[in-house]
Amino acid sequence: MVFLSIILPCYQDHEALYKCLASLGVLPEDEVIVVDASETEAPEQLLSAFPTVQWLKSPPNRSKQLNLGAAHSTGDYLLFLHTDSILPYAWREAITAPLRGGSAVLSSFRFKANSPSFFFRVLETFVWLRCKLGGLPFGDQGYCLSKEVFDNLEGYPEQEIMEDYEFVRRLKAVGSIKTIHPPLLTSSRRWEKHGFFKTTGLNQWITLLYHLQVPPARLRTLYTQGKFKLPVDTIKQER
């Protein structure tokens, strides 16, 4: 019987995926499912290094990838991870304990970036406060919940962006959200590529526009282009 299903959506990031899979250290009663939307096939070195991993192909849409992985899972609990995450020691017990104990319907890790910069320590504190006061972890912190709760919620909303945010908002109506130690190490490469303040500001801007009911498809375009624009023509339109 499978206890935990670990689901990883991948897009053009096999190098990061290798490091993430290497950090899992899964037990025989766990299963790992990679839902790959990459244009290129996974390298043979990756496939041979992790022979028990299940590989699924999908169009490049994270919410659809997550739902496809969950549909093929057989575990009692589901753990959704980003491919650029590195799991901490003894993660399995820590992330499932709140669910098995009934104190939460979803558990996630604390956020930690793999950068020594002081600015990331500030960001990590902000994320901790957001989780502590608002109960809103983001997808790069990992989401763990029971398969039963996931199915009752009918999975992730299949939208172009903010699927993790919307998913947690819906879960909050079901029960409590728990953020646990130790932290999940997340790559800082996007901040380093586009700039710390621009990337952080853009994330907050997209969240604000989402609350103003800008359609996710429009938000995805703004996010991809890295633009701080106010699409007045789409605000309050039906998503």
C-alpha cells in the first residue's frame, strides 16, 4: 500500500529535477511521479538514476500537470513539489505529522532561499509572517494533504497562473493550514536573473491584480513579460 505520492511538475528543468529527486530519499511505500511538459525528453542519465520514478507527459500548464499526477497517484497522502526545491533531512515525518494528527488539512514547509543575501532573509521573514498570520503558503513551499481532501476539493483550478494561491484559499474553508520546520530550500535563480526587488514586487503586483479579478490568462502574460501594468480593461471581468 502506497503511503505518500510525491508529484513533481517539470518544464525544461531536468538538471534541477535531478537534484530534487536526489534529496527525496523515499521509502519503498512511497511513489514518485514526474509530470514532464518539457520539449525535450528526459536525459538517459536522469532516467537510469531514478528507475522507480513514474514519468507522465503533459502540455505545459502547471495546474494540469499537478492534477494529472494526482489522478495517477495511489498514495494516502500527496506531496506537491517544485522541481527547483531541495528537501531537508527527516522531511517525511515532519510534513505528514500534522495531517496524520488531524491538526491540519494541508501542511507546507517554511520558505528558505539558497542565497546568502540579507535581502532573502527579509523575504523569508515576510513569507513566514504571511503563513503565520494569513495561512497562505505558496507552491514553492510544497503542499502536502490527503488524497481524500484533494479529491473532495476537485484538485487544482486549471488556470494559467495563481493556481496554488487559489487552491490554498479554497482549502482554508475546509480546515487549518500548517507551516512546519525544517524549511524547504528553494532556488533563488529567478530573483538573481531578473533582480530581487523587481521579482519580489512583481509577485506582489500579480497577487493584487488577482484579487482585483484580472483573468489569470492576462496575469500570466504580465508575469512572463515582467511588466508592472494595470490592465484596466480586464479588471472585474469574469475569470
